[in-house]
Amino acid sequence: MLKSLGARTILYPTPVSVVGTYDKDGKPNVMTAAWVGICCSRPPCIAVSLRKATYTHGNIVERGAFTINTPSEKYVKETDYFGLVSGREADKFSAAKLTPVRSDHVDAPYVKEFSLVLECKLRHTIEIGLHTQFIGEIIDVKADEAILENELPDMKKLKPILYAPEARKYYGVGSYLGEAHSLGKKM
Amino acid sequence: MLKSLGARTILYPTPVSVVGTYDKDGKPNVMTAAWVGICCSRPPCIAVSLRKATYTHGNIVERGAFTINTPSEKYVKETDYFGLVSGREADKFSAAKLTPVRSDHVDAPYVKEFSLVLECKLRHTIEIGLHTQFIGEIIDVKADEAILENELPDMKKLKPILYAPEARKYYGVGSYLGEAHSLGKKM
């Protein structure tokens, strides 16, 4: 029996991403975001939605670039911290003992210790309501060689963090269920 | 050591969603999409990106509405099938032995057997490239009472499907890692 829960932001799960930016003085910042998703295959683009009040919002407008960094389970505390504190008040890289590295292709830093990084150039800015959606073209993907399998990241080695909005809970990735574009052929 | 993989649509994982629509004649259709994400909290909005060639793309333009249905692991074959075949050629609901139900608030059908459903009204249409991004306002969330805990869906009861783009693999949800907006306070 389906029960109505009202108008709410419930999509289970959302992938947990850490957005890397420079501010106008060149200070690197990181912020955790769950309102993230791929939004185009050609050119490859990713959308991240942020409140105008965030420090990262101003940085993206200023620099026209950002990185999307995927934290592994072992960085779940640091990742949660990156969403609790503003870059206006803290040097979050230092507090978390993580290392900012200048991207090769865009004007934004990535997190050296994380295993998967997307360098993105801002292409579209869409005002929706409380959140602004920034659409970035993915200029390059970088991954730790240790998590690769057949030249692609392996989910079980990457161990990304999943988020349950509103319930405010984090989860890991579980069992392999099967091959996409293949299982359905049996129907 | 980070290795460059080039410009690719790699975000791990993406949540697997089934998009429900009516065509111009009122035939219900479902299509699997992984380019999906929440994009605003107020009003609550979700973005889904589709190629113009898909049947669902035309249906959303025609009807101005869609549903986002979250399949559980046990429907992984049906879900994969919904992404392999076009609604132009098949009645996918019948083929999968699933039941279309007219939404209460929008002009689109949802999948009766799935445990989590979002009824969405089209608010913005953004042409990005190969994909068009449709931003829908979430008018209502419906969930099976059997998956609720404290009036919210429980991830371990819902058992949503995760997708690894490019590697083309499906995974389930794993262990609980901790409470968001809380773990990071220890830093």
C-alpha cells in the first residue's frame, strides 16, 4: 500500500561528492554535495546544485570551474565535516589533513587523497529556487590506478559513499547484481 | 597515483530510476535512466536527462509530466529491459507484467509494484547536447508502508539499484556507515 509523504527531496540513494573550488584569493575549498548527477553524455556533463549562501557557489561563479571528488568510505567523517562548516570560516583542507592539488585543465583544486576526480568547466548556470544548478563539462576524469579494473574504476575498490536524503544516513556499496544492457535481454 | 581517463561520464554510483510517462494516445511507458539527480530543495526538484531519440523524451514534452520510480533489487531484470527496448516498439508494462497506475497529481503513470514513486511536473527544459535535461518539480512522494521507518523510506528495506556508468554494472546498497550532519562534528 503506497502512502503519500508529500513534496520532498527523496531520491535513494544520492552519490556523495566533494566539490573543489578556489576562492577569489586562490584559497582552495571543499564542500560536500549530494544534489549531483550526470546530465549529458556528449559533451560529458555533470550538474551540481548549491545554495547561493554557500562559499562554493561564489567560487564557481568567480572561477567558472570546479572539481567533483568521490570520497571513499574511510573518509566519511571528513566528508561529513566538509558539509557542516563553511570555507568562509575554516581552512577545511588543513582541518581534515588533506591535500589540495591544482587541476591540469581547469581553475579548481582536487583532493589528492581521493581516488576519483572529475575536472569540470562551468557551461550553464540555472536558477531553480533555493538552489542554483551549475552544469560543468567534464574535461578530464582522474582515478587512482589502484582502483582500476579494465581501465575503469571498480565500484568495490572505490567504495563510494551513498546518502539517504531527509533520513540523513550514509551507506556503502553492497553486492554486485549483474551486467547492465544484458540482464534484460532474457525478458 | 592518479591516472587520466579522459573526458567521460564517470560518477560512481548513479541511482537507477524508471521514468513513467504517457504518450499522446495515453499509452503508459517506462524507461530506465541513470542520468538523474535532485537539483533543488525548495521547491523540491529532480532532473532527468534523456536523448531526444527516446520515446519518453517526446512524451514529457507532450504531457509536461513524468514519474520517477525506484526499482528494488528484485526487479533488476525488468529495469534493465526498460532501458534496452523503446516504447515505440513494445508495451513494456505488459512485457514485464507490471501495472501502470495514473498519478494523483500529474499526467503520468507510476509503477504499482515499485516501493518508491515521485510524481513530477515539468518546470524547465535545458538543451545541453546529446541529452535534454528535464527539471521536474516533485509534487508528491509515495512510498510503500512496508519500507517506511520513522515516516521515511529505509534504504535497507527499499534496496535500490546502483549503476556504474561505462563499466555497465549494477550493485546493491551495502552497510550503514553513520549519521550525516553528525559524524563530522567529531573533527
